[in-house]
Amino acid sequence: MRFLIRASIASALLFVVAGCGITGDKVADDTSSSATTTTTEKHRSTTTTEHESSSTTDGGSGLDENDPELSDLLLTGDDFGTGLEASPDPDPGFDPEICKGHRYTVLPVKQATVDFQTSDENNFVTEGIAEFDSDDDASQFLADLQTLNDKCKEDAADDAVPGTFEPVDDLGDEAVRVDPDLGTDPFELIVARADDRIILLASFGDEQFLTNAVVAEAVDRATP
């Protein structure tokens, strides 16, 4: 497999950012397969522990599975035209740590994700929608994503997103896009807030699937 990020691309909000370890490294198929198993078990263990707590910052129940209401708002293969098909191995789940030692201050109460891939498995797209208790919580989560990722990069954590978050105008209530660091494999990452929901879109590979029209449709559809 070309991308280390593929190791856990189906990890849910912050699904890609929290679990995928986006790097410029290229790894063999068996390495990606092993990483997927390890990361998935980590997510399941962490999620189970977090859900036993009733603390607000531990998020609500059901973060290890797609919420039906939010699932209906996710993109489908038809939204991309041709070239993408739904991944046969979805793996929803949420890790409250963006990287080791750095935790979000607020977590969603429910979420849903979907993954797509090309038939040659050289390109992947993932979308996630997370709903929070309030607009403020969703805004805080978006802020945490950026500040905590900077700390993860300072720690040279494998989970850090190798790029700089930059603001995007006229998308939801607020939004950011990642400008990748030099030397990384091709990827796009866009995170937007619409009221109390966060919408994340990520694409990995040489082909361009996250057009302006697709991104706008994803955010509009998920807006409460």
C-alpha cells in the first residue's frame, strides 16, 4: 500500500487526523495491514474506556458506530461522479487523543463516517460528520485540532498531520484546509464547522476528488 495513512483511514472523527498517521512514508501492504489491526484495537480499547465515563469531555455514547441520522447526510459514490466506490471495510471509531499525550478538550456526542477508494486502491477519500452539544463545543474542537496538531508536530509524533492549517473563506461557519509540508505523499484535508457539527473531508492519492462542488455539497448537506 502506498500510504501509511491508509493504515487506519476508516478511523472516525478525527477519524483521519487522530488515527491515520499521515506521513510521506511509503510502506508495504503487509505493514499497512499490521498497522490497521494495531490501530483499530487501540481505538476500540480507548473508546470503551472513555464511554464508561459520564464526563462531558468524554463524549456521548455510540461513538464507536455510525449514527443513523448523520449517516444519511454523508456523501455517496454518486456525488463524485465516477471512479470511487465505498470501502468494503468501514471501521468507525473515535480516539480522544490526537496523538499521545494530547487530548481534545471536547468530544462529539455522535458521529458518522464513510470511506471510498478507487478500484486500484491508489486513491482514498473519507468523510466524517461529528455532532457536538453546542456550537461553541464544535468551534472549540476545530481550534483544538489545530493547536494540538502543532504540539504533535513539535513532538515529532507519527500521528501529526504534516502540514499547516489555513483558513477557508465562505465554507460553513468556519473552516480550515491543510497546506501539506514538502515531501509528503499527496493528500487533502478540509475541516469545516456548521453550527454544532464538524465536517471533515480527506483525500489521499494523485487524483483530485475533493472539488469545490463536492466540498460545498458535503458541508451544505450536513448543516443542521
